[in-house]
Amino acid sequence: MDITLRINNKDKTYVSGFISARMVRRTIEVSRKVNFESLSPEELDTLVDYVVELFGNQFTRDELYDGLESKELIPTITRCINEVVGQVADETKGDEKKQ
């Protein structure tokens, strides 16, 4: 998984190759706490902090807010959540098929 941010007028790509089991738990926790239909500023901060954490704090909340194009913010957050949860769903589906 990767994310590209504009920092100091240069695009920089960050990669999160290893996603720990703890991040799966964190993803579920964050997803349940946030009302995606009507985000508050505090909920948006929670989601942005989650993305920062997912990428191992390679960048800050402010760098994400300032370095990501506005129209890409929500799709990027959604993509990150879906990639983590999607991996779990794929594994779970495989187990169901075996039974």
C-alpha cells in the first residue's frame, strides 16, 4: 500500500509494506467509531491519524492534510481501510469455502 504526498513542493511516496494484526483491530475500531455519512472535524482527524499510524508515522497529520489533494482525502482514507479489512475478508471467505 502506498500514499503520495506533496511536501515542500515535491511529491513523496510512502509505502506501508507490513500491516500488523494490531492494525486490523485498529481499523475495525476506527471504522465503528466514525459516522461516515456525516463526518465531524474530530472524526476526520481520527481517520487521518489512523492513516498516519497505518504508515508507521512516516509523515504527520499536518503533512497528510497539506500534502494530499482535497478530492483525494476521503478516497485515500477509504482505500486504506478497505485494503486492511479486505485482506481479512479475503482470508475469511477462503475459510468458509473450505467448510
